[in-house]
Amino acid sequence: MPGDIPYWGAGNIVDYIDRHLFDEDLVLLGEDGAPFFENDRDVAFSVSGPIWVNNHIHVLRPFPERVEQRFLAYALNAVDYGLFISGSTRDKLTQEDMMRIRIPLLTDVSQQRRIADFLDHQVGRIEAVIRLWDQQSISINEAHQAALLNRTFGTAHIKTGSAGRWHGTVSLAAGAAVDSTPPSWARRRLKSVARRSYETRGDRDIPLLSLASAGHLYLRSIDRQPPAAESLPRYLVVRPGDLVINPMWLIGGALAVSSMNGCVSPDYRVFRVDDSVEPRFLHHLLRTKPFIDQYRLYTRANTTFDRRVQQEDLDNLPISLPTLEQQRHLATKLDRLTRDIEDAQRLVSTARSLLAQRKRSLITAAVRGDLDPATMSARIERMATA
């Protein structure tokens, strides 16, 4: 039942409920599915008070006479987990491997506490700036979506309360957006302008492609991610202008129009687009927020096994199209806008990454005893006021 008690998953609070399993000072460490190889995210957390945990996270009770709770969490966030992680499809830290982890531990708990106090202060400042960059990223995305709505629907204001011919259980979100487009635009279903292709690779030497959630297809490195030999013949052939969709991650925007010949995983969907439609316009349209919201309505959950959008639902997606000439004109503008947005997001990502690296380096140096908290704090303050 809903409540105010944190419910912890592998690397974060996933919900709030009305009951608890623990009510004490603990350190939580991810077990499987935690971001062990993402430097900007923590895998260990110092918690106090009532909580519930699922079976994807380890629960540790620190010995207070030997280790300061926060210091232990910081030390575990400085570990190189590449030495301890197992699992071929999902990163997993087993209890046996967790017990092999060695951390630097000062015998003086009061010194551990001073280091934890120092890190609380300095890490808090860094994370505050990271949150500002995250907000900047959100603002950029919101500006992008507003521009997409204005061009792909002919308006930035969707009449969500209207009722029209496209409404119903299969088009509740996208249908409202389609109803908001200019009356002169053609109303269609996706299946009438995009036909699914089942052409397979067979034994031909065709390069492998991968689909990024940012909406791009790129050459896949088989050295890093070799596909199973028996599955290669079933890979789907992709030609320039084809629409490629990953039905497992449509809610993340995983669809793109190909600019090259290649082949993709048989778990994807490949569509040949009708000559009356500009594929690039269709690509931008299907990545707008109304369609992302529509994909969420089609899925049962955000879990791996429940988020696939079914073929029938894809076929019946409602779309609205201006003339082919207008589609091409709008697609060119949106291509340019999207490139500018991606450039801006790369700058934000770089700044955020540098801060995350600074945070991780500071934690590592502090828990290993490579810096004196008092001296370092004074130096940081001087730099801040210089």
C-alpha cells in the first residue's frame, strides 16, 4: 500500500509504501542491476530509519566500534567493481564476491567520521551543481519537444480533452495530438504508410547496425558485442530510408531512419516507408512526447519483460501528415534543430561527467587517506573565494 516509507531497489528508491523491514542504521549495496560501471551514480548508500528493500540489494549492518556508517558507504562507492561483477546479461554482485571486497579502513573511527563529514559537505556541493546541469538538460529537452510539437503537429498546444475519430483505448495520447493538427493534414494509420519488412541477412556479408535511444543507427562493433552465430542469418536487412524500431525501448525513443545499408537484431522492427511520406518527418513525429506517452499506454510496465509494444499497436498508431513538400521542409528544419540540441546536450553531459569524475576522485582520495580533510577544506574555500 502507498505510504511514506522508502522502498529500495538495486540503486535507488523505487517507491514508497506503508510498512518496513528495517529501522536502523544500515549501508545498502547494489546486488544486480546496479550502475556498477557508471561513474556518476552511487551503488552504496548510508540509510537510517524505517525502510523496505527488495531482493536486488545487499543490506549491511556496520559494526559501529570499527567503521563509521557513512565512511563505509563512501568506501564502497570507490571500489573497482570490474573485479567482482559476474553475469552475462545483467551485472550481478553476489554475496560471495561482495565478501571479497577489501576497503581501506582507518582504525580510528573518529577520523573516519571526520572524513565522512568532509565528504558530506564537499560531495553535497558537487551534487548540487550536478543537479543544476541536470535541470539544464531537462530545459533543453523541453525546448526541443516544444519545437517538435510546433512543427510535427502544426501547434505547440495539444487539445488533450478533445474527442475525435482517432480516440479510443489504442490512441488515447497520440490521437488527441492528431486531432489538434490543421484540418488540411491527412489522418492516417501507420500501417497505411509504413510496411513491415521481413527481409533477412541469411549468409550475406552485411554490416551490423545498432540503434541508440537518441534516435540514430550506427555500425555495431562485433568484437565488443559478438552476436550468436546461429542468430546472424535471422538479422533483418535495413536500407536507406527504412524506419527501424526497437519495440522493447520505444518509451525511451529507440527508433530511427537509416541512412545506410546494414542489418539489425531480429528483435527489432524494420519498416519500408511509402513514397508519399518523408521518412525523416515520420521519425521526428514518432519521437514526440504524445507518442512516447502513447507507447507507455501500450506497455504493462517499465520492466524488461513487460515494456514491448506489440505489432498491432504499432500498425494502428494514428498519424497526421501535411503535404510531402511540407514534410520535407519541416524535416530539414527539425534535423538542423535536433543537431543543435544534441550539441548542447553534449556540452551539458561533458560538464556533468567532469563533476562526477571530480566527485569520485575526491571520495577515493579521502577514504584512502591521500588527503587531509582540514587542509583540503581550507584549500577549497580559498579557491571558491579567489
